Amino acid sequence: MRVSPTLVKYAEPSVYEMETRKELQQAARELMGGSAIAKAPLVDLLEDDGLEIELATTLLYQHSHYSYRQIRERVSGLSAAR
């Protein structure tokens, strides 16, 4: 792959981003506990939930293979502290 050398010399890996991705992947694994991935439709309209549930679900969704609905159900069942 060819890249512009002037841009590459200024680019550095983001330690924060790499560590955050690992932590979110681990959190998704712990939350889902190895449960089976449920079938999901291509389009799934969901009712609005609280902002905290939506935010947590969105962060975990991109780091797992589970459907948004399946993760949201688990997140909704968590205690406020968790």
C-alpha cells in the first residue's frame, strides 16, 4: 500500500484507542457470557431506551458479533452501578 510519507511521519499509534478497544471487547465478552448469537432481522426497529443504555449498547455492539437488540437486552438488565 502506498501512503504519503509526509503524513506517515506525523502519525503515531494511539495507545488510548488500542487499550479502549481491548477493554470494550473484554466487557462485551463478559456481558454476553458466551451465549449463542441469536438470529436477527436485517432491519430491527427498537423503542427508545434511556441514554445510558443506548450509549453502553452502542459502545459494546461494535466490539462483538451479537445483534444490537441482544446486547441491549443484557445491558438493560444490568444494575446502575454495573
